[in-house]
Amino acid sequence: MTQPPAHQPAAHQHPALAAADPELAALVGAEERLQADTLRLIPSENYVSAAVLEASGTVLQNKYSEGYPGRRYYEGQQNIDQVERLAVARAKALFGTDHANVQPYSGSPANLAVYLAFAEPGDTVMGMALPMGGHLTHGWGVSATGRWFRGVQYGVREDTGLVDFDAVRELALKERPKLIFCGGTALPRTIDFAAFAEIAREAGSVLVADIAHIAGLIAGGAHPSPVPHADVISTTTHKTLRGPRGAMLLAREEHAKAIDKAVFPGLQGGPHNQTTAAIAVALHEAAQPSFRDYAHAVVANARALADALLARGFDLVSGGTDNHLILMDLTPKNVPGKIAAKALDRAGIVVNYNTVPYDPRKPFDPSGIRIGTPSLTSRGLTTAHMDTVAEWIDRGVRAAGAGDEDALLKIRGEVGELMGAFPAPGLTAT
Ligand code: DSN
């Protein structure tokens, strides 16, 4: 049987859904077309494999399993226990940790469980400020973590865009926070886990490495691992790691009980077993040699794209990238991030508008856009394509500034043509 082109709706893959709820099936088909036809540059997104997709949609969905393997509050766990044990064993082997909890529903609940395990309401916690590239759950004011705990924040230097470790150390020693978070959502540079660990040790703090963005790079050997340095590691499973939407907490044995108790019964009820199964599949895929190639290709593509953007006069925070992510300050181009992001979307290039460090504009209308290479790498684009991608972004931003819809439409055609030659994983029928 011949495979349908990547840009065709794949309703035939969901025959029951199409029969029972054509309206919903049409929306799923439209999303499949969108993901196939566009150049997806949001650095926290990816394409999961067909195997991960299948595991996410299994009858494991039908089962309640509060507790942990061998210690459940429901019977009928003969298979579920094995699924979770497999996921845990694979997580431990892949990252080289003593302990893994694969039950957190996503990154925010995973981080909240860390608070529950190690801190009391009102305690001081420290993380990178959200507008500097941190995450809401690292003690930022509008998040429960910033309301229920006393969040103190560090940032990056205005001149380099890099973490100022002298300032981090000074703040940590002054505040003696219970938790120090490192990692974030808009960090284009390598995280120096050893430097954070030394500061945490001096301050008597628990070091939490939030590796959600870079877990796949770490698993593939394209970014240093926090394992020898961090007390606890928190990660989502759906970004560079290329698994389902979920999360994991990894820890040394000494913290295993506290972490498990915090996730269940502290914070959550029954685990999402279909997600646990899909995490197990993704971890198996991430242990294959081809995943190392993917992880290194993600970084190589990001570096090539950064160079091509710099050559076109773009201002990149920190001057470039070491990982999968590029943060572009569009101030010199006189185009606000939101205007650029929406115009690029019309051109078939999907990015998100983002604050840049020391942004004079508001978070809902900031100066920058954030882009990344995981999705395009999963589709097979290489460094040879990055000049074209930079050229499209350049033309798109200029068209945004000029209000030139025809130019955006032309880019959209070119994007669709190239992406049609690179079938999206998980979207083509097998
Ligand atoms: N929302 C995620 C991101 O896009 O980086 C972080 O949680």
C-alpha cells in the first residue's frame, strides 16, 4: 500500500473517531495537516513517533492505579505494574539516576511535588526570573509557587545574556533558600550544573535541575548531565525528549521516598497509565544510537540557524546558542515580537513571542521571539537547510514590519513545498 503524502489528512487513521464524531475528527485531521505543512520552530515542541502516539491511545487509559507498583489501592494491576516498572527502569538507565518517578502529570505538577517534598509554605525558594528565561513554577509571583512560597529571583547579565554566578552566590548566601532551581524556558546556553551545585552546597539548599527543555539533549549526550550535581531533577517528557505530554522526577536514593510521597498521595491521584506507557516507549527510543544522532543534529541545526540569523543582522540573546533554542531580540528591527510571531504564523512558520532579558515591553507584547530546532530536526532537516530557514524568518520579519501579506503568502508556499518533502513522524500512515 502506498503511503499518503505527509500533507494529506489522516482521517483513515482514526476510523472510529471519524464515524462517531466527524466534527472532532475533522479538527484532528486539520491539526495533522497543520503540523505537516508548517515549519514548527517552538523549541518546547516536537513530533513524537508513531509508536509513542499509539502507546498514548491504548486501553491503559481505562485503569486506575493509585499507588506505586506492588503497592496499589486498586486490584487488576498485573500489567500496569509492569508498564510502570519498565518506564522507571528505562528512566534510571537512560539518565543514570538512583530513582525515577514517572507519574507527574506534567512539568508544573512535577515541580510542585518538589516543593511539597522539601519545603513548607512561606519558605524562601530561588529560581531564575521568568522574564530572564526562568519558569513560572520556579517561585515566580503569579504562580502558586510564588504565592505560597517566598520567591527570590536571579537573572542574566545585561551585557552578556549569561548567568552571573557571583550574583547568584550572593543572593543564595543572603537568602539561604530551601530550594534553588536551575534551568528554564528561554535559555540558549549550556547550564553549568556544577557551579549551581557548589552554590547550593554553600547555602544549604536543595538543588533542583529543571531540564525540561534539554532532557533529550542530555539523554543523547549533546548537553552535560546534571546527575552528579543536582539533588533532584525535574523534566517534562515531551520536549527534546520526544515523548508524550508528561513528566518525571529523578533523584538520588536518599530523596526517593520524599519524592514519591509528594507525588502520590501528596499531590496527585491516579497516574495516567497510557502516558506512562508512552514515556516508556520514548525512553526506549532515546536509548537507541539514532537518538544520539538526533540530539547532536538538533544542536548543530540550532548553531547553523543562529549563524545564519546573525549574518542577517539579527540580535540574538547571549550572541548565539549552545543548545536547541535561540532567543531573538527584534528591537533593532523595529518589529515587536508579537507582530512578528503572528506574521510568521501566517507564513507557515510557527514560533512564540517571548520576553528578552531586561525587556522594556510587557510579557503579552514583548520584544522577542523564541525559536528552536527539535521539530525540524525530527523531520530530517539538516544544517544545509538552515540558511533557507533564516532567510524565511528575515523576509517574514521584514514583511511583518511592512504589513506585506503577499510576501508572507509567498513564504508560506515555499515552506509548504519544502516541508512536503520531509514527512512528519507519527503523521504518515504506516
Ligand atoms: N511552556 C513551556 C515552554 O514552552 O517552554 C515551559 O513549560
